[in-house]
Amino acid sequence: MFIQKRLACFFIAILMFVTTVPVNLFSQATPWSSYLEYIPNETPLVKRHLRGVWLTTVLNLDWPTVETRNITNDAQRIQSSKNELIEILDRAVDLNMNAVFFQVSPEGDALYKSDIVPWSRYLTGTFGKDPGFDPLAFAIEEAHKRNLELHAWMNPYRVSMNTSAATIQSLNVPNSIYINKPEWIRTSMNRFIVDPGIPEARCWVVDRVLEVLNNYDVDGIHFDDYFYYENQEGEMRDDDTYKKYNNGQFSNKGDWRRNNTYLLIKELSEKIGEIKPWVKFGISPGGVWGNKRDGHVDGSNTNSSYTNYNRCYADTKKWVEEEIIDYIAPQIYFTFANPRAPYGEVATWWANLVKGRNVHLYIGQAIYKVNDDSDEYFKGANAVPEFTRQLKFNVARPEILGTIMFRYKNFEDAGKQQMVKVIENDLWSSKVLVPVMPWKGGKAPKAPVSGDIEVVSNGVRVSWTANDNNAVYYGVYRFNKGESGDIVADTSAARLIGTVRNNNKVLEFIDREVRNADNVFYVVTALDRLHNESSGLLLNGQKSKYFSDVGYQYLWAMDAIDSFYEKGIVKGDHKGDFNPGQNTKRGDFIIMVRNALNLEAEFKDNFIDVRSGSYYYDAIGVSRQLGIIKGIGSGTFNPEGNITREDMMVIVTKALEISGIELEKGSLEDLSAYNDAGQISSYAKEAVATLTKAGLVQGFSGGVHPKRMATRAEIVIILNTVLESL
């Protein structure tokens, strides 16, 4: 009995514990629970996503290293600088990045040839000293070789990183704004800066940007968050500037300051659009625009002490709403658990802001904080899962189109290698293309032609011929036989195996992962500098015996084209290509019909626009004499014009009749299967119906497409079907 009582008391105690304990003890809510919709278990595949890294030059943080900077032999220093930069860009490619944000003016200086500001101290150790080469030109050349976008990252107003006596002495060089315009210089955060409220100072910033824009083939102009930069308001002591330049326009200095930054961004946006409209203009502000608790009704549910609106005097929300920038990359350097600015809340706020607007959203990520921060979710066993959640969120949330990592050297830190491996082997394991900005212009180039594949000692060589001068680079996809060859869906990212810059020389890609091409095929596309993509050229081991440009894509017409070549019905062009996808001239079509049906006749007259001695003169004259073709008005035939599908069918029907081949005439009922039968011209309906009834013509995608121009491959197929049927 005693034991039974003890057991009864034990079970009662257990029951009381279970019924009184909070329900979420066993289903504990996490800081990211509200965002699980955008944090899938598997990393989502996307075909387009900007993946970038900030390449920092200030204080020699990323490039060049201090050791290289301090090399006294100029030739050795230059070579070491170049080698380091090449290693960085190669590593960016290994990590499947597609953009680099290269800091070219960290403190009123230049890592490029400038007539406005002196050479950066971070190149040689001496402010104003010529480094002996042009770092920006070299970086652009090497980045573009690797199909990396290069954005010129500039700090508009910073002049130095400290105010020491040694720094002041070093600034005494030609073109130093500190020396040339001492009245513009203010001190803030223990740094020298240029006062943003002085209109002439803004012009100085604009001129520096335009110097880069006009002289270098950059893909973007990029600013970070250093506009007004203070520990507390008034630190830079610009009251006199406010009094001098406000002119009663604003009732408080805060609004006046925000307008100063707005005027700078607005002017740069307009000038970039006028000079090089394809160049992107982007800003990377701090993570939080404004706190709702501070009176910003449209702000985020945050409690940040450092906001764009109140601390940097940058109304970044307005810039997005007015679409005066092409992308915004807020530095959301927080975890989902951050009590003041949770990652999910801040990223969602920006996602909602850009929705429906011509502004891309890329998220600035703090890889530098992994195992190097006070937030427990950035440390130890929490670090990799937290950073993984953030990167998955960036891909799964449709308004977020990219990620930029701060900063490059952190990818080499010992304490971050576990995270780097996850990025390399999972999160960024597939290649991606840069998202398209339709408002920037550009259009997809024509697809490449004349491709070939060949097994070589180190893999499979895929080669092709350019078909459009606007093609800046090419994408190469590999599919297994039996797959659809879809290059549009996000899943095609898993098939994108490389990109190749258009160097106007040899266009080829070595697929080192394959040794036998029997079970795969390739698709090659052309892209312009804004990443608009063409349709694809399909290539595999199956190709025409006679024409290099008739490959897997034209497998359906390959045998017929080869047969017609052997019979002398068709020939190649001066390069030996057949041009299967090219629209067919009316004169060329008549040659094919005459050759296919062996049509002959004596003739004296021809159409007035068919020049005597032209290669199609006899074929058109014979066909005219036999009554197979008629003029289109005023005695003309328009032999150089492209032939439509319905005209092709009219001529074929008449040619068969003249040859003594009788087909049962079709009726309107035979056209009922075509959803575009109403588009067939009245003069062509009987011919289309007759060929349809005889099974010599079939529609595709539900229609017969009568007004579409016929390609050379399509014509060969129809003529071949006619000959085989006869």
C-alpha cells in the first residue's frame, strides 16, 4: 500500500508539472520562427542573384597587403600588388561570386589616375606617390576577364582616418583637398572630413565620380554610409555652413542636411544616366532607415541608435521611392536574435520598400562577425546555422536579389573557415547570373552559331561562333540526354557550368568534369553587359555531315538538310554554313523548289527587280514562265525579301500541280485544327488546306503561323516531306 501511494503521488506530480509548464517549453519559439517560410531546409536554387564582396583598400585591410605596400623596389611592389589582386579575383570566382565592390577612393584620394585628387597612400605608403600602374584599370581588366562586375566604391567626404600630426603632415601634397580647401575641412569621429553642406564640396564629389565614369569601364558607382558621420549631432560644427547656405529654406538643420545628401545622390543619378546609362548606381547605408518608436510611422520595429534618417542624414527611403538609385544594399549586420534590430525585421522592411520599384535590394552581410562578435548567435556552434539562415532568407525572399559580403579578407580568417566551406559547398555551390535591371536598357543578343563539341585530353571542348557584336560574354550549360534543356527556370542554375568573356578571338569552354560527351549536351547563350540573355545554341555529338552550324538544336532537320545537300538542292554560304535558323529569301526559296522538282522551261522575260546575272535569275525566270509564281505588283517579285509560310505553301502547291502531281483539294474544314486559321490570307487558304489534307503540312503550338517568315530548316523539312510522300 505504501508503495502504491508513493507511485500515485509521483504520477500526480508528473501530471501537475506537464499541465502547468508553459506549452512552448517543448516547442520553444526561436527568434527566426516568424520567418521560417523564407528559411527552407534545402538551399533554394535561383538562376539570378548578385553575389558580391567588398574589397577594402583603406588601412590596407584587403588589398594591397601592408607587406606589399612597403616593398621598396617599385617593379617588385607592382608585380606583388597585381598578383595579390589576381588571387582575390580568382577566389571570388571559386566562390561563385559575380561582382566585386572595389574601394577606389577611401579618403579624398584615388586608386586611379586622377587630376582632382592625389594617389592613395595605401598603394605605396606615401600619399600622392604614383604607384607606377593604374590599379583601377588593372582591376577592371582582370575582373571582366572573369565575368565579374566591378563597382567603383567611393567614400564621398572622408579625408583621413585620424587627425594625428603625422597624418596632417602627409596631407601636404598637390591636389590634397585638405591643403587646397582648408575652409571645407571639418573634424568628426576623430577624422578629417569635407563638409557636405557646402555646395562647392558636393561639386567636388560629383567631379570625382564623373572622372571615374568617363575614364573607366566600370559596371557601377557605389557609395557606403559615410555621408554625415558623427558621434553626436553637432560634432562637425557646421552651424555656420547651415546659416550661410540654408537661406531660410529649412526650419531645422536636420532637414537641411538630409536635403544636402539628397541633392548629391539626385545629381549623380541624373549625370550617370546621361553619360553612361548602363552603369549602375548604388548605395550601401546602415541597416536601419528609421525606428517606428522614434516617430517614423513608416519605420521598422527597431530600436537602433544609428539610423540613416537621424544619424547619417540620408533619407534612403526617399531615394528608393523616387528610384534615383539602381540598387540599395543595407548593411544588416545583425542576427535574427538582435534585440535592437533583428535581421528578419530589418530585411523584411527593406523587402517591402523595394517591392514594385525599379530598385534592386542586395543585403550587406557581416561575415566579419562570425566568431568575432558579442552576439552569441554569431559565435561558436550558433554561427554557421545563423549565417546559413540569413543567406537562405536572402534567396527565398523574392524581393531580395543579392548578397554582398563585408569583407574579402574575412574569407581567409581561420575562425571563419567552417562558414566559408558551407558557403562554398552548399549555399553558393551553383553558379548564378547577375539579375537584370530592365530600366537600364540593353537587350538580349542573338544566340551564337556554328557550335561544336570535341573530346580532348582534359575534358570536352565546347566551341561556338559569335553572332552579335553586343554579346559581352557567354553562358555554358550542360544537360544530361533526355533532359529538356530549359535555361529559363531557376533550376537551370544547377546546369550553368561556366561563363566565357567575348574576346573576339577563340570562343570555347573546356568542361573538365566530363570525359565522354555521349550522354550529355550543351546549351550556349549570349549575354550583353546588363546580363540580358539570348536563346540557346544546343550542341552535342550529333551534327550534320556537311554543315558545322547544323547540330543538336536542328536534329529534327539534320537528315533532310544533309540529303538535300547531297542531291544538290541546297548549298552552304561562303563560310560553308547552312544557317538553318535564318529566314529564307524569296529568291533562295524558288531555287530550292526548282532544284527539288527538277523544273525546267525556256523563258525570255523576268521580273523587273530580278537582275540579270543574279544567282536566282534562272530559277525565278523558269518558275515565272511555268506559272508557279506571280508578281507582287508593278512587275516585281521582291527576291531579296523573306518568304512567309503561307506564300511558301502557295508556291509549293502550284509547283506540284505544274509537275503533274495531283493532290486532293482541301477545304475550310481542313483548317479547323489551326487556332490562327483566320490569319491566313484569302489567296492562300486553299493551298494551306490542300497541303494539310495531304499530310504535307502540320501546325505547331496549335497554329499554322501563316505570316511567320519561314526558316531554311523549315523549308527543307517541308520540301523533303513532299519528295518522300511522292
